Amino acid sequence: MVRTPPCVCCCISPRRCPSLPDHALALTTGRVRHETVTIVEAIAVEVRDLVKRYPKARTDAVDRLTFAVAGGEIFGLLGPNGAGKSTTIGVLTTRVRPTAGQALIANVDVTVAPRTVRSLLGVVPQRNNLDRSLSVRQNLLFHAAYHGVPKAVRTRRAEALLEQFSLTDRANEKPDLFSGGQNQRMMIARALMHDPRVLFLDEPSTGLDPAARLFVWDRIRELREAGVTIVLTTHDMDEAAALADRVGIVDSGRLLALDTPAALVRGLATGSSLQVTVELAGELGVAGLLDRLGTLAGVQRCEQVGAEAAVYTIRLCLTGEAAAMITPVATAVAEVGARLTGMEIGEASLEDVFIELTGRSLR
């Protein structure tokens, strides 16, 4: 189904896009607020050789970045702090002007027709920016009115979104009375009030308890099933692996990898992992233990992932089978005078991919 943007008279014809997953493609041409546009449904988001250099900066924040997101896809844009994610999203949402290259939403250039682009996208920031003086329902209705949604439509849409996000019973209350998870649901509902084609989510589950996080994840999946394209930025690798159809990993403004989470993990030299819990005694420090474990044949990388008093949790990424490393690891721990209190075999993860590509953890 092709949804028509506000104020556009449509002429729709099918076409295929060989560079993206196999989706139906529709072209919509028309004029929106004096901006002539061609909207392509199958290519929801695209950047072509995108460059952004800030004044006085020695390097580009975004350096010839190129990728495309198919319509109806959940796409995860991952990278360490300072990698260029926020700048890229800023360009795509018309807040940052690119130095060179192109950024397009549904084939509409963000610099040529920024008003049209803003009508096509919704943005949910990490920081709560709800109007505290308005009720939940009023926040939704005001947002829709700002985007020119007719009164009857916005009233009907607000009631539907309040129901979808389990906010109906408290629709007349103000945001200050709500938990972090409820405020997050409000912000997503508000961003959907003008029926955007693309939804940008920045760290959607940060600070949420497990139940609230799962609720938000379920709503995100529902939106994808309804045909909304979602661009997700997150530091939570479990979230990216659970939600994203594909992920792009960026660092220093450049795209390092782009594929499905499963395919990226399969491409790792690391095949499995071993997580050990160790109690240190005497003068031995965790750095010395990490150095010793890192010298074992078959250990590609080891890192501390947890600590409580003198008990440390260490994760070892292995090049072979984890079972074969149990005895060597236990022996090495005993040799340095530490006490092994637990051991767990695991598989390689998306975070392992991230660390291998960037050399940095997201923790």
C-alpha cells in the first residue's frame, strides 16, 4: 500500500531497485509547499558519498558515507561516540547541512526540499522533550496540528495511538507524572501523529526496566509490520541484534560494515566465547590476569565485563571451540593464584563484531 504525503497529487508507477532487498517500488511526483519532489517508496533512506566537516575541524565528521535503507526495514546505525552517527542523523533530519554528497528521504533531497522531508519523517530523541504543560493527548494533538493534519484525522489518530501504546487510561495526565518507559511510549506515539514514512529512534530503551523495554520493542516491530521504516541508533548490542534487519557500523565517519546481524557475526574469526568469574587475592590485579589469559593459544581477545569487590567477570573471545579452552583457562587462573568461581560457554555476538572493527567497546 502506498501512503500519500500531505498536499501531494500522486501519479504512481511501479519500478524495481536492484541495489536493495526485493521490495515493491512506487514513485510519487508532485509539489509540496512549493517544493517539487519525487518520492520513492522502496528506498526509504539513502546517503551518497556524504561528507560533513565542521569549521576548524581537522577531519571530517562524516567521510564519504554511503548506504541505503529499504522501505519497511529496521536499520541499526551503530558506532562509538564521535563516530559520525549523530551528524549523519542530523543531516537526514534536516538539522545539519552537509558539506558534500547527498542525503535523501524517499528520494527527496534533504537540502533541496527540507520541508517535504520533515513531513516524511518522525524523530524520537533520547532526551525527553515532551511539553510538560500539556497532557498526553494534548501533546499528540498539538504535534499533529503543527504538521497540518486535519482536526478530525488527528483526533482519530490520537485515540488509536493512545490505545496502541497503552496510554488511554492516563491520556489527560501530564508527562511529569509518568515513568521513563511511559514517557518513551508517549514520544514514539507523538512522532507517529503525522503518519511519517520513516521513524528515527535514538537509544529507544535507554534507562528502561526490562518490561518497559520489551513493550517498546514490540511496538517497534508492529510499526515495521505496518510498513514504517525505522532507523535506530543504539549502544545496546542486544537491542540492535533483536530489532534490526540490517546494521551499519561506522567509525571516524566511515562505514566499516553493513549486513544482517547474523551475517556479521558469522563473518567473525571468533567462533565462541568463554565467560569466567574469578576471585582475586593478594597483590594480583585484574590487569595481570587479563595479560596472562590473553597469552593463551586460542584466545583472540579478553576483557573485563563486570566487577564486584574482588570478584571479576572476564569474557574471552576464542578462535576455536570453547570446550577445548576450559582446562587451559582454569590452569592459567590457578597459576596466578586466583580462584575460579564460575565459567560459562557462549557464542560470538554483535558486540564482538563491533569491537573487532572499531577496536573499542560500547560500554
